[in-house]
Amino acid sequence: AVMLNFTLFFFNLVPAPPLDGGWIVQRFIPYRYRPQFEQYAVYGPFVVMALVMISPLRVIFTWPAQQLLGLVYGLFGAIAGIG
């Protein structure tokens, strides 16, 4: 469950407009570039579908999730070793 949660965390940060990462990127784009970003935003759902359906791209989300999971489990092991 923890691995799935971390994977979804990194997936949601993809800067495609239907995801939260798209909203974050939009906040940092200067106003003069907003029309170009809105043109790109139309293709955002297709980018998300490609990331989901093309299995080799899954590494983009699973590798950082595995690294974070190792850090968290290591932290719990360190805390358990103290007590």
C-alpha cells in the first residue's frame, strides 16, 4: 500500500494539466506564455494516457517511489533499533 501511495504521489506531479503537476506548472508560468501553455494543455490527457499505457515509462514513477520507500523503511528500522 505504501509503494502504491508513493507511486501515485510521483504520478500526480507530472506537469500535464489534468493532474496536480499541471496546475503547479501553470502557477509558475509567466503570463505572456500562458496562451502557449493552454494550447499544450489540450494534449495533457493524451500525455497522461501515454504514461499509463506505455509500460517502460512506468519506471519514471516506480524508481523514485522505490527510493523513497527504502528511505522510509530505513527510517523505521532506525527508529525501531533505538527502542
